[in-house]
Amino acid sequence: MGELGELGELGELELLQGNQEKHISLLKNFVSGGVGGACLLFVGHPLDTIKVRLQTQPRVPSQDVLYKGAYDCFLKTVSKEGLLGLYKGMGAPLASVAPMMAISFFGFGLGKQLLQPDSTKTLMPTQLFLSGCLAGVFTTVIVCPGERVKCLLQVQASGGQQAVRYAGPLDCALKLYKTQGIRSIYKGTTLTLIRDVPSNGAYFMAYDFLKHKMTAEGESVSQLSTPKILLCGGIAGICNWIVGLPPDVLKTNFQTAPDGRYRGTGLVDVLRELLRDEGPRALYKGSNAVFLRAFPANAACFLGYELALECLNWLAPTW
Ligand SMILES: CC(=O)O[C@H](CC(=O)[O-])C[N+](C)(C)C
């Protein structure tokens, strides 16, 4: 510690170089990120459905809520709609999550290269955070429409009081487009940016930082064991949602609200309404389901990413 303390930040950077990996090619990042995204979706979608249903269930004072919590929502969904009910609305994210994660890992890789062109140097946490933020800007272009369609389908309970309006993701996207054009498909863009820019920063910073911390001296970060990758990925997922959940609640409510209910970006109106009706706790609505999902889904995501990267490095070592 004494030696590090005397050397200061710069010295610490240089001492850490021993376990530093070279910059990963942007194409490999893109492809492996896509594989990670598919793993994330398969493990995480059922809990995402529960999260969206909990976040959007109407609360009428003096009336019992439909779902008392994550477990109750799980039981009611499975008994009414079967296991497939939990995979409802998966078509849209399947077409958007894998590409979104591909763009996300690409954006993070690009951010790292821009902020630290010397691949032998370890990035500081703030540089990792900013690189992650860049990923969040890139991904909003496809995340916003994907989430709009996904959330509308998830809250549409089959056989419930709400009429079934959309037959599937494509039908939903077409109906939105026909009624109000591209603006309707991109409803919630500002709230998606408010959620995804800082949460991507926290996500990638946590993963990269922990990966380096868990790598023993003299070893390479690319040789981290599977349990350690799962742990780093799971914690990164939790960090992502600690930052992203409050804006996510606002975004989900805004994107699923009837047209014209809120003004402008929805930020002020939805926030005011939620605080008035349910208090500050409303901003962490559905948190049980979110955090239950975040660890395994993101552990699977980073494991899928690292395995795909290893495969690509084996297939094309010189890329
Ligand atoms: C909001 C979101 O989709 O977060 C992703 C992880 C998750 O739990 O879905 C990760 N990322 C921040 C890269 C979008």
C-alpha cells in the first residue's frame, strides 16, 4: 500500500499494466455483445414481464391491487397464461436486445479506445463510466422503440379486463405507426436516454473494474474463471438497475399510457403523478423482480459475451 500511495494515481496505473488486455476489436465486441444479449434475454425475460406488470398495475385507493408482489404476479401469470405468459412480448426484444447489446458492447469498446488509445494502460473508473455512457447514447436508437412495443404487449393481459389490442410485436409496431407515425414508435426517447446513459456507465464501469480487481497479479483479465465472470456480470447488472430503475419506472408508465395523457417528454408529469399518488417509493416499484432478474440475467450475459469472444479469438486470432 505504501508504495502505491507514494506513486499516486499514475504509478498505480502503470503497476496495473501487468494484467491488462489489449483493446478488443470493435467487430468482435459487436458479435460477442450480441451473443451476450441473447443469453440475457433467455434468462431475464420472465422476470422482466413481472417487473413491467408490477410497475404498471393501476392503484385505486380502497381497492386491492391485482398483484401483491413479484411472487404473486409470477403465480397469477403462470396459472392464467401458462409458462409462455412469462415470455410474452419476447419477439420485439429478441429482435432488438441482441443487436442492442451488440451496439452497447461496441459503443463501450469505442469509448475505451477514444479515451485511452494506449491499449497497455488500464482505464480509470471515470473513463470506464464515460465509455459506458457512450454506449447508452448509441443504444437508445433501438432500445426506445423496442421497449415501447415490449411494454405495451407485456401489460396487455390475455383474458383480463384490458382488451387485447395487439396480436404481436409487428402488429403493435404497425398500429402505432399507422395512428401517429414514427413519433409514436419513439415515444419515451428522452426518458430512455435519462435511464440508459448513466446506467450503461455504471454497468460497464462495474464489470471492467471488478474484472481487473479479481484478476490475480501476473494473470491476464481474459483468463478470469467462470464463477468470477458470473459474479462480476451479476454485480454489474445490479449497479445498472440501482441507477436505472427510477427513470425506468417513469419510462414504462409514459410508454404505456394512453396518448395525450402526459405532456412533452413525460418526465415532469409522470414523476409528479407518481409522487402524488404513491410517494417516492413508487420510483423503486417492481424492484424485487428487477433485482431478482438483474443478477442471473447479466451474469449469463457477460458469460455469453466472454465465451463468444474466446471463440472468435480462437477462430480469428488476428482480427
Ligand atoms: C436497461 C437495460 O436493458 O440494461 C441492460 C441489462 C439488463 O438488465 O437488461 C444492460 N445495458 C445497460 C447494457 C443496456
